[in-house]
Amino acid sequence: MDDHKAHGAEHGVEAGLYREAMSRLVAAVHVITTRGPDGRAGFTATAVASVSDSPPTLLVCLNRRIRSAAAFRQSGRFAVNMLGAEQQAVAESFGGRGGLEGEHRFGVGHWHDGALDVPCLTGAIAVFQCRMVEVRTIATHDVLVGRVEAVTLGPDKARLAYLGRGFLSV
């Protein structure tokens, strides 16, 4: 039996095996925020990548099942807040740990409104404020492509990363 059949379903790799393999990838931790028709919303993400520097463009992968997904589509703008190691509580809150939902998640950390009227985390390593230029639905996620319209550089300090389903400082 070949490796594909041994470790995956007949029509592809089994989801659990894929998730386990991806858990071995070190990834920076971000909180993605917006201001939708019903107020502020956000989620924790590691699936963030640069697309281009001319014009500055990045992408974020958003699970369509989370409660705040509609707010991002409706708003058309978002902030990518890159977290420092000491901001793990923010990542946990926006990742659903601790039972906080919606606006209550913004009680963790210090937030201010950015140039695009999106919530920006004070003290983040960097904050990218983006205007959405494209949304692609792929499988269970929306890929949000944003043109970066403002960047704030925070302190150059230890970053928060995610590896093996846990946080670490790098």
C-alpha cells in the first residue's frame, strides 16, 4: 500500500493527519480585527502571509464558521495585529479560550481606533491596516486579500508564535 492510501482517504489526505502535520509548522500569531455593522469583531490567526510589497498586500485565512466572519465581509477593512510574547492572553481571548465573545474580547489588551476605523492593539509588534480588495472562498475558509493602507511598528521585542498546539516566545 502506498503512503497516500495508508495515511489518507481514497480521495485525499485525512483531515486529522493534515492538522497534525500543520501543527508542526511554527507560525506567528496575529489577532485580526474589524468594525462591522454590529460593532467590533476579531479572531486569532496564524494563516497570514505577505502577497506583495508593490502595492503592499497581504492575505488572511478566515474560517467561515466563526461568528465574526460576516462582519469581515461586510466591513471591507481589517487590521492584522502581530502579537508580542507578552500578549498571549489576547491571542487566547480572540481564539475562544476563556469564554469571551464579541465585544467582550476587546476587554483583554489595550485597543484604539486606527486610521481605517478598525481596532488596533496598542503595543503590538506591528499593525497592518488593510482595505479588502478580494475575498476568495476556498473549502472551509475565506481568503481575505487586503491592500495595506497604514502600518504601525511597535516595540522590537519577543514575538508570540504557535507550534504543536501551544504558544511559545521567539
